[in-house]
Amino acid sequence: MREIISKLNKYEIRIRKAVTSHMRGNFSSVFKGTGLEFSDLRTYQYGDDVRAIDWITTAKGHGAYVKIFKEEKEQTVFFMLDVSGSQEVGKEGNLKIDTAKEICGVLCLSAIKEASQVGLYCFSDQKELYLKPETGMKQAYSIISKIFRLVPKSLKTNIEDGISFALNILKRKSVVILISDFLDKNYLHNLKALARKHDLVVIHIYDKREVNLPNLGIVPVFDKETLKTMWINTSSYLFKREMKDVFEENQSFLEKLCKQQKASYIAIESGSDYVSSLIQLFRFRK
């Protein structure tokens, strides 16, 4: 475990240096969100930012009103990590779940230094692990230790229920970092609700075999979620084309949805240099 923490610390330092020095970005922006919480209304005064106007109240015809915000002193960063069986794809040591856990660990170290509280929820089609938001490096090391030791009870996926848990447990606006391969259905309504209520960051983990299968002929493929074996022709152009099209369509749809909901989105290939990708995430959220 010491080796893992040492590795993640080095990556966290690399990200911090790149953002603050080379890109002149606001490092804390990934974790601080707006940093504002709605407090009250008052009548519009000359010079007020028109973007602060509450159009619903103003439309009632009693004059123009603007929203007053107060700064949130205790920002919460909440990690949601998909640990279902579909994440166990890729080369040994570079599975999707390996990359997902490392990304969660690196960002956790960063968040604990920038935010007041950091929490974690690991899910499959059920609650696998929940750590309520706490402060301090002890919390960061506890999160890292527990996710790397976690053996899920279930291999199935239910992102919809996972998001429902977060919506119920998080009472105040938080930065929510959702890490998953998104190989599931029926979660879009809840994802939109999560983006409306919180400052959402979506990290989409994928493996290149989901985009471009090697030519291995007809081979058996075991689905860890359904526990069924299927025989597929990896040399079939039509099959490979369809597989790639489905992946790209899903990725494009998810990215577009996040943009519409003002959520941050980034896709990261398992086993890749995800540190560079995370640096881009920090830059675009400044």
C-alpha cells in the first residue's frame, strides 16, 4: 500500500506543478465549483449583474429581483466509483478498474488539500463501500487504502441506483466526481438530476479493446456481469465496425449530455497516461 500511495502522491504533485506553473490554471477550480450558495433575494439596483436576476420572481410583476449568494465555507468533494464487473477489462495490471482506482486516489489527494471534506461511494448494482465526507490526510489515505483492498460483492451494474444514493445523501451542493465505464442503461434521468443539483465531473473509463478488437479469429468471451460465455469472430469487419460505432455513439452522446447540463466530461483509456488527461481537466475547468 505504501508503494501505491507514493505513486499517487508523485502523480498528484506532477498535476499540481503542471497546472500552476506551465498552464497558469486555477488548480482549486476542479474542487471548488462555484463556491456559492443561494441565500436570499433583493430588489434590482443599477449596476447589478443581469445574470443574477431571478426571472421567476421578477415575472410576478412586483419589480426586478436579483439573487444574493453567500460563499460556501465547507465545500464537499464526493467521489462515486463504479466497481462492477465490466470494469475488469484490459491487460493484467492495467484493467479499467485499476485506472479508475488510481484516478480516484490521485484526485482524492488533490481534493483533500483544496476542499474541506472528501467522501466516497463505491457501487456495483448495490452499495459496496461508503465513506462519509471528512477532512484531513487521514481521510485521503483511508479512501485509497479501502478502494484498493475492496472486493465487490456483486459484478453487476446499476448506475441509476448509484446516483440515487448520492442524490439522497448529499444535502448541500457538492463537487461530485463520477468515475465509470458507463456500460449501463436507464441512468440518464438521474445523471441530469445530479448535474442540476451538484457540480458534476464525469470521468469515462474505456479500454481500447472496446473500440478496436485485435484479429484473433473466433474466440470465447466471458461476460463477468451476466456470467455467460459468448463466441465472437474478432476478425469480422462488420462486427468490429458495429462495436466501434456503438462505443463512439455512446461516448458522443454522454459527452453531449454533459455539455448540455454544464457538467465536465473527460474520456480516459485504461493503461494510458491519465495524468496528462487530468491536467487537461484542470485547465478546462479554470
